Amino acid sequence: MATNISKILLDAPIEKVWNALVEPELVKKWQYGSDLITDWKIGNEIRFRNEWEGQVFEQWGNVLEFVPNQKIKYSLFFPRPELEDKPENYFIMSYILSEEKGKTKLEIQQQDNRPGAIQEEPQGEENPILQSLKSLVE
């Protein structure tokens, strides 16, 4: 299994970062314009929907953990022609928040068991999606 980790230190209160992770109107601003659809109840569905060049793309899964201002964890299936929608083709996303030196530390973990999953070097502030999040909350 490949586990990819991204970390960033944000100069914003933990509550503000949390809201950017869970509020659909804020997620859309830093997650490539994706619509977030979920009620955040453990076991319930989570879905990301995005439109690009007239095509609709969706990813879906289930909420696995939800601890306000601390942790979100969900499974996610990203459809590809060669992948069936079955449990071994889902990956797990975790967003873990903590306070560090008066700032909010965000660690994003992606555990990927799908065929061809690649272990990458840990990413930080150079990650474009983290840059979008940083711009939104700071």
C-alpha cells in the first residue's frame, strides 16, 4: 500500500481551517471547484462532483471518521475504465488537524491500495492544492 502525506502549517485558527475542510461552499474554493455532497455522518456517503470541459466527473465513498476540529477520514473511489467499483479499488483520505506554535498544522494522508499506486515523497507548501487552501484561510 502506498501512503502519501502532505503537511502544511497555516496561520489561521483551527476552527477556520476545519470549516474550509467541511463546508461545501469553502471546499469548492480550494478543491478545483468540486461540489462536496455529504452530511458527515459516519457510514454515510461522501461525493465530490466536478465539471470540466462539459463533462461531469465524480468520486464517491463513505465517511469513516469525523471528529470536529481534529480529524476527517473517508474512503473514495475515483472511476477509471480499468477499475471496478469494489472496496479494494478505494483509497482512504485523512485530514488531521493540530495546533503547533500558535498555528494550525494540517496533515493529509492518502492510503492507496489501488493497482499502480505510487509512494511519493512527502509534500508540503509546494503542493498547489495546499496553496489554494492556505490562500483561503490566511
